Amino acid sequence: MSTTNYIGKPTSRVDGPAKVTGAAKYAAEFNVPNLAYGYVVSSAVTKGKITKIYTDEILAIAGVLQVFSHENVPSLAWLDRSYKDDVAPGGSPFRPLHSAEVKFNMQPVAVVVAETFEVARYAASLLRIDYDVVEHATDLEAKRDDGYKPGGGKTGWMPPPAPRGNPNDALQNAAHRVEGEFIHQAQHHNPMEMFATTVEWLGDKKLKVYDKTQGAFNSQQYVTKIFGLSKDNVQVISKYTGGGFGSGLRPQYQLFLAVLASLELKRSVRVSLTRQQMFSFGHRPHTLQYLALGANEDGSLAAVHHHALAETSQFEDFTENVVNWSGMLYQCDNVKLTYELAKLDVFTPLDMRAPGAATGSFALEIAMDELAYKAGLDPLEFRLRNYAARDQNADKPFSSKKLRECYHEGAAKFGWAKRTPEPRSMRDGSQLVGWGVGGGVWDASQQKAAASASLNVDGKLTVKSGSNEIGTGTYTIMTQIAAETMGLPLEAVTFELGDTALPEAPLQGGSWTAASVGSGVKAACDALGEKLLKLAQKMEDSPLKGVTYKDVQFVNGQIRLYSDPTQAVVIRDILPANGQEKLEADGSASPDMARQSQYSLHAHNAVFVEVKVDEDLGTVHVTRVVNAVAAGRILNPKTARSQVLGSVVWGISMAMMEESVMDHGFGRYMNHNYAEYHVPVCADIHDIDVVFVEEEDDIVNPLGVKGIGEVGLLGVAAAIANAVYHATGKRIRNLPISIGKLL
Amino acid sequence: MTKQTTQAPLGSPAIALPPTSVVTLKINGEERQLHIAPWTTLLDALREYLDLTGTKKGCDHGQCGACTVLVDGRRINSCLTLAVMQEGADITTIEGLGTEQNLHPLQQAFIDHDAFQCGYCTPGQICSAAALLTEGKAKTTAEIRELMSGNVCRCGAYTNIVAAIEEVLTTQKVQRHE
Amino acid sequence: MNSFTYTRATAVDAAVREKSAASSVRFVAGGTNLLDLMKENIERPTRLVDINHLPLKTIDGTPDGGLRLGALATNADTAWHAEVQRRYPLLSQAILAGASPQLRNMATNGGNLLQRTRCYYFYDLTTPCNKREPGSGCSAIGGYNRVCGVLGTSESCIATHPSDMCVALAALDATVQVTGKNGERTVRFADFHRLPEDQPQFDNTLAPDEIVTAIDLPNEDFSQHFSYLKLRDRTSYAFALVSVAAALQLDGTTIRDARLALGGVAHKPWRDAAAEDLLKGQPATEETFRKAATAVVQQAKGYGHNTFKIELAKRAIVRALKQAAEGTQTATDVFLNSNP
């Protein structure tokens, strides 16, 4: 793919018209006939036992069909493993309506199903429940001494590497030292679309399930295992997902409840959660981090100590890679990284955009800034001096790493050279101005993915893979890859996803979709191309006779000889000439482990931020951000830029606004709505520049892509905190940097 | 230590439900009749009773703007009004602004500027922007930002949303002067 | 949401009659707060009387040269009204600092006065709240009270009134016209809302049978020196942590008359006559402003998470007075927050 018509070109979303006209349908929007509505009743208490549920009065309300609770759920799968989804951490997954036990506040304890949404909502409000309540513990800060090393179990989790060098002595003897505690509270994904499932009952335990998820196959296997159904009878469809950010990686409980109600009532059922109930499941865990860094006189890092304590539930060990990054982002020979969990009476946390890394990089990148000041170095210069040319955690070379270019190109675009280092030294009228830098590193990974490609006699190509579209642009980039591979115009290509009837694709997450599904799509198209070439060679006077697939290129609707592009066959002519209506091929791609395992595969970024601070009033505006990203090949600069813009907004949000506030007396998140759980609005967002640093990498995967959904968030919150320090001389290590903290 | 507590019903169950009646709504120029009780919001009427699912439910409490529609040309949150209250009003939803074959200039600009990602807040953003254009209060970038702040976009597409609106605003200005 | 019946009222007296029929009857106008509360099951009316078709939408001059804002004029129509912008730009600024364009298009002036607190515990039925359920206790005291009040609080309640508009109306000495079974009466704005004391379930002094018909703005000129300063967790579409309405009349550099009202800090828009007296007759300097600010927060009491509001209020008062004295503010200056 050295010359390209589509890959790497800014391309408008192919699903754009559907989205801007409201034609794109999300899980709660399939208005199938004879639909009943379920409304979830959430526990008012945090821990204890339900002693009685008073359903009689509820069932007497006209239009109420049933109240499901632990009292009347039929016998379902017994073993924990039946409830484990693709990314379940170690432990025993939560089973909705399984027993009288209440394990966390807002636990779903019943679902009221009625003829209309309004009746279900009304009836749910009248349900009386008695509990025996026992004391709960929800405060991580009270569990500082109760941390434990988690066992394994969660996909993608790497325990911190063993200490290297002599971290204690090195820190002790360092010329410059910083240490401190860094805190962020729980944060909830809050995608715009609330979780919902519409189950269409097709008779005889056959279901069509429209689910809000980041993985249709994950939902399918969850449902089939728990309810003992065959995969042939459960089709899960998820054509559009109104934001995921990780929240849809695990099946949420409304899926269970909707399927349960549908099977029991033998009719179609929809269960939607409320915005309040969006605070009743997984979240970025409240995490306490301790960092101690030491530097030598020459500004080289002498020691890195990074410890994290994160919350998890009583029933699962949710783990994420928080501290590991601190052993690989910079060159350092003396490193100690530790990670612990503490069990609380909360729901199990859940991957949320750049899980672990967003948390770890916020702390590390502030600490690095502090140490730069201690060492008397510009924070950017300090990072460059400690540039890691090799991944010391894994002791492997990087397959590619253009972080240095990110620093340079980002700094140039931002105008970093004009920064005066002294805190409080820059002003704009009455406002203090601060400039800060940060950055990070994120895994480039690839999963196995399958796809199919089908060329119709009219020249239209349909490519399918059961991946998801959560806003990342999957429809568009897969269309580009297919069009490029087959040499067809974009308009001739349709890509289908989000359906378990399609070839299997992995969960949409981890920034691996472009690499994984993209490779699968390319494989399917290549397989189709080979078949097409064979048919072309059968044509009368074919100029392609005797050549192999390697000898030809698919471009401008033709198959051409590389050696002589005038020797060509028009693709549209091939099927008619062979009397065929359709030509199909399957393909799948897996990572080349033998090759990849010799390298460390990562994307990097560097973020430059300007803040303006009204010191009197404690207000901060993030007025300018430049985010330079090196993430391999950028398939579609237009949608990729949007991903990074969104990441910056997320970083601003994390730094300045987001926290799920729990009242530990009740064990309940109290700002559980969109008015009080603040995320940025339009007026909060000013100039954001995205720089994609060119990075070629044929090791990471044949497409050379590293994924772009997460890396852009890294270091943003830290860069903001660092800019606030530069503006005010105040170091905030406890997010969010809300108004009261700067007075 | 155990103590007993009750999640109390939020009122005494009234077994008699509110009567449904015929409500006539004028939506996208068309009169639509539906049989609903007073407790059906305009948003639920659109989504659940009329299959106009382009209008989105993002919070159901007026805190996100995803449900924005135009009532008599003015943008409102359809989740916070009852359908029955809008009898006699002229309601325009995203479906009435344009179609895939015949896009509204804002819809085209949103595509051109990649002013959305997941697409869930998008119909609300576009309805809101359409009203913003007719209101005529937003002239500067800062004013667009402020007057588009009633529409939350969790994907963070604000930069491109503002660019898309600015483009249409400028084009309209040019057209007005021609 | 519970079940209810619905009627449309076409005349004020008929509306009052319907409302008086039972305590569970509610008027619905914009619906922006009532429907929200009904979905939360905090309000459970059995009957809704839609008053949107009452003839109370106009904004007209009053005989004494003031301006009458119809109770059913929307917040948006009021904020953008030419006369309001020209003569009472402080009010425009305050309204435009609140909610969102969509909500301002729905919310009415009367409804704005009657909106209920945003205290987390009031909004969450699983927690005790004296305002919602008298006698059940106040969860905010000792709980997460960052959004709660620091002035005029009681042992029963530390909730705040969330309105921006009302802060300006308080500063401008507006009056509220109400009609009930026993006829019409005029309520001074300062007497309309109340402090929680031991009856936090009552936000205001409106009788159950009464309806707000209009808000009158007096014939006074604070159009040259004013500022509505709102501090919140994001630039827009968020309730005030602290807001200040400041309005001055100046003779040269001497303050002839001064108005100062605070939002986000108390159960009602907070006026402090003593602090205003400290401004009157004094030079419009930072020192004067500081004295007034210090006086306002003298009796303030923090509850932990919200203690920062005391210092913030002090600084915000000084800033707002400074901005007012400079006289450079316009009716729509709130938009400048979006471009620092």
C-alpha cells in the first residue's frame, strides 16, 4: 500500500448522514411490535439483605406485567464462569437479582415490567422493600493500610515488574528529590446514550437483542451461558453505540434484566437505565498514588518509586496498569513499582478511557514537573534528558518510538521556547498565565479478528465484521481499507458491523480496533482479490494471464500489472464475464506473535497546555492545548484528529471537573446526575491543536497502525496541573482542580 | 450490627391510572394523533409512541440537551415538557430539518467538519444550532460557545461543532448581503 | 412519576380556584423544574394545572415608570427584551448566566422564583432531608455539602436557592405580584423567599392558593454601574457556587446608592443592608468594597466542604463591585466568560 487513494486521507464519516439526520438507531430505538418496558429498582442501601419485597400492590396496577426480583428469578446457570464476560476480572461476577444480598448502593434489586414505560416507572416508584442493613465501608482513604496484591485474571493486566537496580539507595542519595501523594476520586464514563437493551422475542426462546455494548459477541456469550441458550437463537445487534469509553466493555445489568423478562414473559422487552443509574456500575476507580523521584546533578533520573492503591469491589479484583508506565516512559535504572487493591462495598470498577495510564500518567507527569523545578531544568528539557530509548520494563527495543519528535513538533507549534520558567512570571492583563507539559505512553495491540468481503455483479463491495462503532470512526476507516485494498471507489463499498451474525471481531476497546479489524478486513479483501484475479485470468484475452497476486495492483476500479499498468482488467467486468452474480471471500488476521514479541509496541504523546488563572477568584481556563501524537500510521486524519480532540476534552474534564462524590455515611454517590457530575460544555473548550507525528512501523501490524483512542488523553490532566503551578506557584495533586483549591 | 430499614413506596399506590386521551401534535408539518396519558413527556411521545427516535434521551432531566427540538421555532428540552402541553404548537425534530438525501446546511457542515463522534448528542446539537442561527444572538466564537453550552457532547467534539456552526453562520451572512 | 390529571387554565381566578381545591394540585408553566422533580418522585401532584395559556406573558411599563415582567414571560424573552437590556441590564446578565438557552426558552419568570434547591440530599429520596420530609434530619450537615449555604443557615437546613435571576431581582428591589383566593397582593422581593429556620419545607411565603402574576421592577436606574458575577464548576450550564449581583449609582467617584445581593450562599437571595450602608456615601475604591465584603461574610458559617465559599464570596463581592464601578459591563457580558 505504498500509493494510496484512501488510507491516510482525511475522509468524512460514511455514517455521517445517518447520524446527523437521526436515522442512526441506538439500542433503545428499535420499536419492535408488542414491546413491554422494564424499569429498574435500585437499592437504597449499601450493604445487607432484602427481607421482604412487597410486590402484590404493584402487580395490581393496571398494565404491570411482572416484578422480577431474587424471589422469582428462575434457576439459571450456577457457576461463576457462566457469568464471566470477555474482560471479567478475577473473582465472582455480580449476578443481578441472584440473592437477597445487597453488595453495593444502587444495586438493581428488582425490575418492574409493564405495558408502557410510564406505567413501569410509576409502579417501580411504589415498590416497598425491607432490608436488614449492616455496616459498609466505601472510603478508600480509610483503607490505606489494608491494601493487598491482587491475583491475576483480568485481560491485559500486567503485574508491576520486579524492582530493578537499587531504588531505595538511589533515592536516598539523589541530588534532588520529590515525593507526594496524588489522588483522584472515582469517575464515571457517562456516555451520552444511557445503557439500554431491547430484546425482540421471536418465539421459542429465539431472541434478537439490540444492546448498548462495545462488543456484540461479548453480550451474546454472556446471555447464552447464563440462560442456557444456543448462539443460533441469540443474535446481538449493536450498529451504533452512543459513546462507550469503556463502559460497554462488560455487559451491563440491563442486558440480563431485559433478556430475563423477555424469556419469562415470552414477549419483547426493553430495559433502559436512567442517568442516575449510570452511576450504579463500573467506573474509573478512586486511586491513591505515592510517588518519589530522585534526580542526579546532571538532571538524569536516579530513582523512581511509584505505588498505587485502588479500590475494588468485595467480589472482583479489578486491576489496571497504573504504575508500570513509570518504569518505561523515562530511562531510569533504579525503579520500584507496586500496586495494591482495597476491597470496598462498591460495584467493581471498570476500564475507562486509557485505564490505568490516565491515572498513572497524571501522577508521574506532575512529579516529573516538580523534579524538573528542583533540578533547575525546563520540564521539557528534563524529559528529553531522560528519554527512554528502550523499554526497560520488558528489556526490549521499541518497534518504533517518535516521542522525541512529539516533544519537538509539539513545542514548536505551541511556542514553548517563549516560556519563562519562573512560576507566576507570565501574565495576560490581570490574569496569570501558565504553560505546562506532560505526556504518556499506551499499548499498541492487536487482537484476532475475522471479516468477510463480497463483490456483487453491479460492482458494489460489501465487507462485514462484527466490530462496533462507538464514535471512533470504525465504519469509515474499514470502508477506506476495503476500498483501498480492492481499488474501488469509497461509494462502492459498504461496511457492516455490530451483529453477531457477522464474522467475529474483538471488543471495541484498548485502541486495538483499527489494527485488529482493519487487518481482518484487509485479509478478507486480499482473499477476495485473489479469487477475483483468478476469474479475471479466465476472461478472454485477459492481459493478466499467468501472473500471481503479487504482480498486480487493485486501483481505480481495475486490476493492473505493476510492471505495465496499461495491462488491466476492469473489476466491474469480471463477474459478468464469468457469469457470476457474486464473489465472496473470508479472511482473518492475528498478531504475528513471533515477530511482535521481540519488541515493545507503544504509542506516545506530548501535550502542551496554556492556562489563564484569575487568582483572586480561583478560576482556571484552559485556553490553548497542543497534543502531539505518534501512533503509527494514521488511517484517517479527520476522524483521528477528532479522537484526539475528544481526548483533550477528557483531559480537561479529568483535571478540572470530574469526580463522583460519595457520601461515605450512605455509601452512595451523591452527584449522580448530569447537572452535578460536571463534564465540559462548549464554553469550556478553546483552542486545541492536534499534531500527528509521522511514524512508520511494519512490526506492530501490517497496516502500521497503533490506535488513537486512548493515547491522546495521557498527560493532559498533568500538563494542566503543571500549567496551573507555572501560573500560580500552587501545586495541586488532588484532582479535580476545582475553584476552592486555588483560593 | 444489623438494623432494619425500608425503601418506602413514594406514595400510596393509586391503582387507577390516569386516563389516556387523544392528543394531536403537529410534528414536522404533519398532524399526528396519539393516545396517551398526561404523564407522557414530549420526548417519550416522539421516541416511544411516534417512532421519531432521532430525538435522543441523554438524561431525561434537562441536563444534557440531547432531546432538543424546536417548538414554534424555539429550542427546548423535550424531556421537560408534557406532550399534552404542546398541543397546538409547531414541533420540529431532527427528522424535519433534513434527510439523508436532502441535508440541512448544518447537517452537511457537521459532516464536513466531523462535528460528532458517537452521534448520540448530534441531533440535539443540530436542532440547537438551527435555533441559534435564527435567534441571531451569536456573532462571535465566544458567543457561539456560550449559546451552544446547553448541549453536552461527551465525545468532546466541541471544537468541530463550533467550526461547523461558524461556517453556516458566515455563509448565511454572505447570502444575506448578496 | 406518579399519576395525575391535567387541565389547562385560561383565566387567573379559575387557576387559583383549581389550585385551592387540593394540596396536591400544582401549576405547571415551563415545567423545567417541576417535571424534573416529578421524575425524581420528589413532587407527586395528583393534578397539574397548565397555566401557560394565561395572559401573563407581556413585559410592559408600569404607571410609576418601572417595568412589569409577566409571570409567564420566558426567561429568554425577558433577558433579551430591549427595555430590560436597556434599563435593567443586571437582570439580563443574571438570567443569561443561568441554565441553558433551551431551558431559558422554557422557564418562566414566575417559575424561576419558585424553583427548588439543588442540594444533593433534597434530590435523593434515599437520604433524610428536612426540606423534603420535615423532621427526617439534614443529611447535608455532616455530609457532602459543597453546594450548600454559608449564610442564614439553620440546624434544620443548609440548602441554597439556585436562581440567578432572583439574585438580580433582589438587588433591584423588585416586587412580586400575587393573586390568591382573597385577591391580589404585592410582596417585596426580600419578603418573598425565606430562611429555613425550623421549617425548611417552605421555600417562600407564597400561600398554597396563590399564583405569581408578575414581577415589577422599580423606576430606578442602575443601568450604568452593575455586574453579575457567577462562579461555578464550569464556564456555563452549571449552578452558582457563589454569585454576586452588584449595582451602584455614583456621583463622580462617590457611591450614592448601592445594591448587593448574593446567590449560591443562602436559602434565599442574600441581601445585607448593613453592608450596603458601608458603601453608601463612600468613595468607590477597593478598600470600601473590601469593608462591605467583610461585613457580608462576618456571620457566615462553613460546613466543611463548602467553607471555601466564605472566602470566595468575599473576593467575588469585591470583584463585582469593582466591575460595577468601572461601568464597562453590558447586558450580555456573561458571554465573555467563554473567551477569557
